[in-house]
Amino acid sequence: MKKIEVTNVTPLSAFKVTIYYSIIPLACMMVIGILFTIIAAVIGQGELLAIGIPYIILPIILIWVYGLFSMLIALVYNGLAKKFGGLVVTVKDVEDVQPQIYYNNNPHQ
């Protein structure tokens, strides 16, 4: 096993990873907002409309806010990792092994 130390994280890659992780929850939030807005328009409820519209707009704003914070965290990490050391990751080489196919749950055939 080999140990690798991560001492630098580029802010742009931190931004992209944050978008990758937050896209599904924020998309769900937007779908809920769209549903609330449609239901509010059909039944004429202003309260639901007041809930639905922010649920549509907020995910767009949150992607940028989360991304900017992750870029800031990457910059702080880079400075502290140079001074105190970075994240140490243990890596193991894995050979390309073909998966074994078992018939009738008997590995000896």
C-alpha cells in the first residue's frame, strides 16, 4: 500500500464537485417548487404560491453559493496544507482481475 498526501485542491475542481453532489437534492427542491406552484395556480391558493416560487428560484442561487463556499474552502485548505500537511490517503494497487462466473452457486464447476 502506498500513502499519498493531498496538498493542493484547485478551487475550480472543488466548485465542480460541489455541483455534482448538490445537483440531485437541488433538482428535487425545484421539482417540489414547480408542483407547489402548479397546485397553487389550479386551486387558487396564494399561500402555496408563496411557498412554491422560492423553491424554484432558491436552488439556482444555492448552487452558486455552495460553489463559492467550496472554492473558499479549497483556498483555505491549500494554505493550511502547505503549512501543516494535507490529507493523507492510502492507495492500494489492484490488478485487473476477470470476474468469476459461478453456475448454480457452486464455485468449483
